[in-house]
Amino acid sequence: MQSIDKIIIGTFLAFFIFAITIDYINSVAPVNEKIRNENTSKWLWPPQAFFKLFYENVDPVLFHNNSFVKYLTCLSSFLFAPFYVTAIYAIYHKHQWIRKPMILFSLILFFDLNYFFYQALFGREKMKNLFLFTLAYGYYQLFPLILIYRFWPKKRSRTQLIE
């Protein structure tokens, strides 16, 4: 297995954990209401340790859960999470059918996460520490480029076509 594939699998595992925990909180919480501990203290999922992480470290865009954030987190929890598992399986077993879905996913992820950068710079809840925000979310902008590099079909030479 290539090193880049190990990085991709590791990233998908981390994204899967975020999707079924932190993103799940936003996807089932009410729209346009600040997510508060008293509203979530009796939830069975995710484990309460994730709520502590959420309340202490979440960026304000997630905290206020507007309708577009809810849409994006629903995508993450209910569409991307199963895709991550499928992609890990396909990469591990070297299946070629994952190439086109991976390119499509890369484009969706790249453009969806632009919303968070826009909100951090110009939104109602601007980020206080843009450097830390960029460290946290920057990989979400870099990772789709890594996927496109890895899964974009390579041109074949004439000798490869003949063989």
C-alpha cells in the first residue's frame, strides 16, 4: 500500500469519527438555536465526552447551527460517513471503481468547506484566532487536492495501451 493511501485511510477514519459525533450533534440539533449543554445532556449519542469537546472547542459557526451548517453536517453524518467506510474498503482492496466517486467527493468537500472560511472572515461570528482556525480547517481544503492527485486517472503511454 502506498504512503498516500495510508494518509487517506487515516484521514477518512478521523473524518468518520467527526461525522458520527461532532457533525451528528449539529445535524440533529434545532436550526438557528445555540447548542447548549442543557439541551443535550440526556442524549444517548454521541458520548458525553464529545459534548465537552464540542462546547470547549467548537467554532462559532457550528455553535449557532444555521440552516446551511445543518445541511452540511447532515451531509457529513448521513452521506459522507458511509462513503468514508466504503472508500477505506475500496482503497485497502485496491478497487478502481472508487476513482470517480472519490473525485466527486473531493469537489463537494472542497466547495462545502469554503463556507466555513467565508464565515470565519466575513460572517456574523468571525473567528477570533484565524491562525488556529486555518490550522483546523485548512486540511479540509488541502485534503481534496490530495485525493484528486491520487485518484485522477493517469495518462497511459502508447506502449501501455498496446500491452
